[in-house]
Amino acid sequence: MDALMLEGWTPILLIGIVVAFIIFFISRKISRKALFLISIVLSLICVGIVIYSREAVGGWEGIGLAFVTFSGFLGIWVGTISGMIIKK
């Protein structure tokens, strides 16, 4: 029963995890300023997509798009923070 409930959330969770790993590996190659700038730009894009999903798309499709975007947003900042901590 629990596996069936997780089935719909799996892509959303995987997007956040994949984005976190990508940002983490990028953080090892670039400077802290560049990493922080990339994270801010991607975060602003995420906020724009959430606003778009609420205003233009609407309904359940908009909510789904907002969940996926929020998962990516969390992945961006988890990857950024872990990359900054490891880079010390």
C-alpha cells in the first residue's frame, strides 16, 4: 500500500535529488561566488515558474508543476549549501 502511495511522488522526489547532486558536483569545479550566483538565478527561475503555474496554468496541472518546481528549488539549495560546506 505504501509503495502505491509513493509511486506518484517518485518523479518529484527524483528531480530534487538529481538537481542536488548536479549542483553539488558543479560546486566542486567553480568558485563560491559563481555557485551562489547560479543558485540565485535558478531560484528566481523557479519562483517565476511557480507564479506562472498558479496564474496561467491553474488547476491540478498547475499544482503539479509547482510541486516539481519546489522540489527543484530545494535541490538547488541543498546542493549549494552542501557544496559550500564541503568546499571549506
